[in-house]
Amino acid sequence: MKQKTIKREVVLEGVGLHTGKPVRMVFKPAPPMHGFRFQRIDLEGEPVIKADVSQVVSTNRGTTLRQGEAQVHTVEHVLAALRGMGLDNVLIEMNGPEAPILDGSARLIVEKIKEAGIEEQAEEGEVFVIEEPISYRDEVTGTELLALPSGKFELTAMVDFNSPVLGQQFASLHTLEDFEKEIAPARTFVFLHEVETLASQGLIKGGDLDNAVVIADRPVSEEELASLAKKLDVEYKGLKVDEAGVLSTTQLLFENEPARHKLLDVIGDLALVGVPIQGKIVATKPGHFSNVEFAKLLKKQFIAQRRLKGVPKYDPNAEPLYSTMDIARLLPHRYPMLLVDKIIELSDRHVVGVKNVTFNEAFFQGHFPDNPVFPGVLQVEALAQAGGVLALSIMGKGEEGKWDTYFVKINQFKFKKKVFPGDTLILKLELVAPIRRGIVQMYATAYVGKEIVSEGEMTASVVKRTEEK
């Protein structure tokens, strides 16, 4: 499936539901592999925040992402609209800390996406195919989310609001083609008894009866209606509680609108997995916290699935793309620190190298006598050198031998199996983001046969060598 972005930029303006601050949000086309990212153009350095489950720092009445000191609040409706409309790559510029609540749904965002137009990109996109059941359960709340194999993305939710007005509600989305009509218009909601608490917590500063459905699950006196109107800064005249328990000047768009909005939130939060999902999601009593915890499970499973499917095939009889001498002309390393023997795959997104481990390696004299084990730190170095070939093939075309790569960060690196003399290390590096300003972010995996022996995240800086005087 080809990746997609929008054809041109579009703008939305409004106020944040909880902060009450005005914000201008600009949706911009983005290149392949970019994913969904928010940029706080009101902050120094205009930091970019990746829409990834690893960036979630709060799920209190909305999903908040953070990168460094920069945060963006209440992103779920924006992400639901982007994923619901089949997009993969969009940059969202914001001049404030919180996405605008608009009418409480994703409808206006969808309209802006349609106004911008959708453009198919040349590169193929990844899809997380659910191959076996994956489940999450919170024993305290009874919340449960389950992913099952299916030939498409579909979603079902059952919500028990513990309310005499709403009771239990069900909602389903059988295909993303129905998202715009069936799910995007569903508005956020709050129970009347929650309004006072939320206000006391400094939340819902931008809430009113135009961007949220207020549900009254008990009789409401005229005095209470007048007090509420004052808190929400709306006219008391016309406020009423209808037969469905809705305190508003409008009616529910769907009989099960609250349950449909829960589906909207699930779609938005699961967009933080980073790729479209092919499978059936069954959610019981979902909420932002459980959605994000489930997204973490799915992301972990997706990474494992991608690694196993991506085990490189090595034919020792095939002609390599780069021989040892080719690599030596590209990298500054020499004996005993040149740890890549050949490159067998290379694209603008990944590289695969080979390191043949022999007993003649100098370090085996001390690591360890009578028990030769290839050091983990040298596995990392070998992977980094292969990654350097990838980075330099992109940054240093036509200037071979004039660029170097240096470690900036190694994150969450794991060593899963010992490597011994006689093993052939297959070194695979994949870009996790486009190279910007010489910064290269890669996911590194080392295999022996079909087994992963080490893996983790690497960040390097590509620097041009200083000319000798």
C-alpha cells in the first residue's frame, strides 16, 4: 500500500478544550516515512514532537505528547482524523500548547483534509497485520482491549457508563471508508457531575455547549442550570435537559454518539503505534490510559513482527555491493577496528552488512581465555559502521572518504544471545526518520542465522572532515 499525504497546507483555528488558549493549526504535506508530527512554532527552536506512543506523558482527559520540554495536549481527535482518512505523513504546526477542540469531534478536521486533497506517494508503507490475538486488561476498571486477525481494520466498542441515562452502548466501524460519516462527527461528552471537578482541576477552560455534549444523569433544578450557565459563560435561556439526558441547545447526532466518540478516541490513540493496523479491535470500556497501554503492546508486537519478517537473506556466493576494500575507502576504520567485511544490501532506507567472526580476532586473547565471546560493545560498533555506510551513501555521494559518522546516542540496546568464533553476524540498520541536519536515527539489529543476537536504537551525526592545512 502506497503512503499518502495531503496535497497542500490547510489551516484550522480554535481554542484548546482544557487550556482555553487560542491556537492556529496548520496541516502541511510531509515526505514518506515522516509519519505524523506536531511542531510547536511558538517555542524557541520550533521543536518537533513525533506522534508515537513512546512520547505520551499524560492521559488525563486527553492524550498529551512531549519531546524534551515541548508538549502538545489533546491530540487524539487530530490523529483520529488523519488515520481515519488513510493518511500516513503530515506535519501539524501549532502556535499553542493544545489542539483546538473545534466542535468536539473530528468532523472539521476531516473537512479540511478533504479541502487539501490526498496525494499518493511513491514509497510503499508498512502495515501492522494482526496475526494472533493480542489483549490488554485492567483488572481494577474492567477495561479490556483485544486485537484479532482480520483482512481489514475494523473496530467495535462496548461502553458501560454506569448511568441511568446512557447505560450500556455499542458502536462499530466495519471499514475506514465509513469513518467520515459514522465516526468523525461524534462529539466529546462529559457528565454534569464531572463539570465541577474538572473545572476545579484547571481543566475545560475552553469547554462550552458548542464543543461538548453535557449529559445530566439526574434531575437538574433551575438554580443549577443558572449556575452552570454562569460557569460555562453561556446564556441561561434555552438550557434544558431533553429525554436523552442531554443538557444542551442541540440534540445527539446519533443515539449512541458517546460510544461512537469512544471509537474516535481509540482510533486516535492507536495511531500512536505509528503505522496502520490490519485487524479487528474489540474495546470494552476504553479510555485514554488503556488505549495508550494497548498501543504500547501493539507497537512492541509490531517491532518484533517487522524484525522477524525482515531477517536478511545472506548468500555467501553472491557478489557483495561493497567489498572490504570498498568499505575501507568509505570509512576511516582500519585493523583491528574495521568490523564490517562486506555490504550485501543498500537502499536509501536500510543497509545490510556482514561480519565474519573468527578465532584470530585479537580481542579473544582477553575476552575470554578458554571461553571466546564476541564483546557486545563490538557488536554495537560493527552495527554502527554498517550504519555509517548507509549514512555516508546518502550524505557523501561523490565525496567518498571526506565524511565521518560519530555516535550521539545509543538507546534501549539489548543483547539476547552470545556470539562465538565461527558465527556470521548479519548487521541490519533501518532509518527511523529522514536524515536532517546530519543527524541519523536508525534501528539496529544483529542476527546470527535467523536469531536476533542484539538490537537497539542508534543516533549518529554525520560530519565533514576538516581539510588538512
